[in-house]
Amino acid sequence: MREFTIRAQVQPAIEVIRAATVNAAELLGQTGRLGVIAEGAHADLVVVDGDPLADISVLVSANGTQPAVIQAGRVVSGTL
């Protein structure tokens, strides 16, 4: 995830996030199934305390973890 802060020095934060989600799904041939939050999609979520578009470093806390990760509808890391 440190990659995000490095890339954000030369790209807008939204483009860095899109590269990791929507664009990655397209490369994998999984458009509409990965990289989106939609009914029927395989959506995992990272919940952060802040706005990653304003400060992309909120995607990784000081200890290198996210505040909460949700997979298949269950919190698997952190708390909400």
C-alpha cells in the first residue's frame, strides 16, 4: 500500500485507486464482478478513517494495516 502514496505524487488519488480496483478488474477480465460495489459483485471493502481522495495515506495506518477489512460481508480485520 505504500505504493499508493508514492504513485499519488505523480497521479491524482482517484487514478491510483482506480488502477487498483476498476482497471485491475478489467485486466483480469472481471469487469462488473471485481472493482465495484454492486449486487452480485465480489466486493471486499477497506474501511478507513478519512478521505483517501484528500489524503491517500489513510489507506494504510502507521503500522501498515487498515482500520477494517470486510470480505464476503464479514469484518475479517479491525473493527467498525
